[in-house]
Amino acid sequence: MATYIRPARKRKCSKTIQEPKRLVTPGDVITSDTDFMRGHGTYMEEDKLHASVAGVVETVNKLICVKPLKTRYNGEVGDVVIGRITEVGQKRWKVDTNSRLNSALMLSAVNLPGGELRRRSAEDELLMREYLAEGDLISAEVQSVFSDGALSIHTRSLKYGKLGQGVLVTVSPSLIKRRKTHFHNLTCGASIILGNNGYVWISPMAGAEEEEGGGFIQNLEPVLLSDREVMTRLKNCIVGLAEYRMMLYDTSILYTYEASLKYTLEELLKPELMEEVVEDTRRRLEQET
């Protein structure tokens, strides 16, 4: 059976997709009004506010900052993140969260198996690698930010914890739209976690046993072919949205999924068809605003 292989190509933006209105490059003058306060990504020179990075100008009251188009993840308290365990240390795990420094997950900041509530003992410290080992993927929440920018994360809620079978997609953190919730059960039959750090997790619908297992129960049963096809289509849709610099949230992903149903999974690998799907999604989103 013939298989279509997508050729390597440079990333490009669709000609029909509008560029951000206030896009600046390093050195550009943002404003000469001295009433504004200088925020991240800006500097003052000759009483004028200049951009120090390439990105989009954002204004909050009198504060002006430039949000970089491509950057490492800078965490904030309350962010939902997806990370991979890189090291098991003394009463803590080191976690790769796509930021400049590894994040710290303390033993006291995780739920014990079964959601048991008690003080952590020396026996728990010896069993740390049985709870979470190197290479395990987890979902967590940022608890605090250290002075050097490193993050302290926790998984105390039962919705956080070890991730089982699924697909991990990496996009730019700037494309993840901040919402009240980043956990979504889509009507197409899959669950997604949109990490603020640019990691997106796609998985089959979670069962009740997984949700009540304290974040340590993994379902390793074979995934049905129909579920794998849904997850693969969602992955292609997310990659397509990210390639054309569209914000990622539950509505945009679901609209892209619905627009892609007229094509097979192999056809979605063709750049011209994916561009058409993304453009249909953009028009639909614009009609609602």
C-alpha cells in the first residue's frame, strides 16, 4: 500500500492569515510617551521606549511589555504544566518542564498512592522511584517560583499525577491560551491537557479507576484503533495550528478537528490541505467574535 511521506520544508505562515498588528523587532520604538511604565522585553533610551526582543506589544493599563514570539517557558504560580522526570533525588524529583532550569517536585508535594493523607516517612523516601521513575510523564501545577526562575510544582490534586498512554506534542508556550481549565474531554472521544509550558498531552478518555488512583495508576491496556486514529488526527490538527501561529485552546482544536474530517489522516500530512483546514478554522472563529 502506497504511503505518503511529507517532505521536509521550512515553516511558513499562511498568506491569508493576518500578522499581529503590533509586531516589533529589537530596537523598534514602541512609544515616546513617558507616562507608560517599562515592562518585560523593553528598555528606555533617549526618553523613548524600545523593544529588546521580537514579539507582540501588550499593554495593561500603563504597563507596556513585549511578549516574545518564541521563548523558553517562564512559569507563573497556578500554571498547569506537563513534565518528564529526569532525576530522583533526596526527597525530591527533578522535572523537565521546558523552562530554563529543571523544576523541583518535592516528596511532600505529591499525593501518596490511593490519595492517602499522612506525613511522609523514611519508607516513602525509599519508595520514591516506585512512585515516579526517570522518564515518567506527569501533569502538575506550579506552586511557587524561586529567585533564580526555577519552579516548584505539586500534584496534590487528584487530577494531576502520572500520565499513562497517549501522545505528547511540543509547541511554543506563547501559543497556549490561558483559560480557567486546561483539562478537556473533547466530544470527539479523547482527552487533552494543554500545558502552559508548551507541552500538550493527548490521551484516550480516562476511566474512573485512573481518576481515583491518587495519580499513580496507569492504564496499560492496548488502545483501540479508533481511539488511536482520533488521537493522531488531533495531533495533526495541533501541529497545524502551531505551524500557522494560531492560539491553542479547546475550541480552536475542536473546530480544526471537525474541519479535518473531510480528509484522511494521510491527506492531512500535505501542507496545502492542512493550510486549508486551518484557514477554515480561522474563519469560523472570526465569525463568533
